[in-house]
Amino acid sequence: MRPLYCDESIWIPVADGLRRRGWTVFTVRGQGRLGDPDSEQLSYARENDWLLVTFDDDFLSLVKRDSLDHAGIVFVRQADRDIGDVVKAVDKHLEQRDADDHGIGYC
């Protein structure tokens, strides 16, 4: 599977939990891109062929409304979930996702 790029809405412990499960994870903070517009975050992930992992549905709007290209998005439902639940949901989604899938996935 391609590396993950966790945007700034994803809690740092979630990124850490995904790393512990064996995923290669980059974060907005780790890449020095905090505060960059969502469109630039999406482009950065695409340029690196990273799956963008986010709680932020603004990315879905950018892709659908503005037809921005992307390398794949994992939109994570945050409501009523703790860190462990989010890590498990994303891990399960990634295990079932084709490595070449550049679409939008929901978990």
C-alpha cells in the first residue's frame, strides 16, 4: 500500500497508531505544511502518490466541486469514536483497499 498523508485534522495519536500497525505515515505537521490551504495539501499528497487521510469533508468538496486531482482519499467519520476506534477503522479500510485505488474511501 502507498504511504499515508494525515492532514492536520487527524489526531497525532491516530497517525502514531497507524505507524504501529505497520503503515508508512507522513503528517502535515511532519512535512512542515501546517496552515497550507486544503487544495495545496491535496496537490502535495498527489505529487508524492500518498493517500490523504482526513476527518475534513472540505477535501471531498474540493474534489467533487472543483474537480481537483488526487492520489486517493480516506475520509474518516470522527463522530463518537475514540482514537483506538479510528485507528482500527482506518487499518481495516486500508487492508481491504486495492493498492492502486486512487478513489475516495470512507470509514
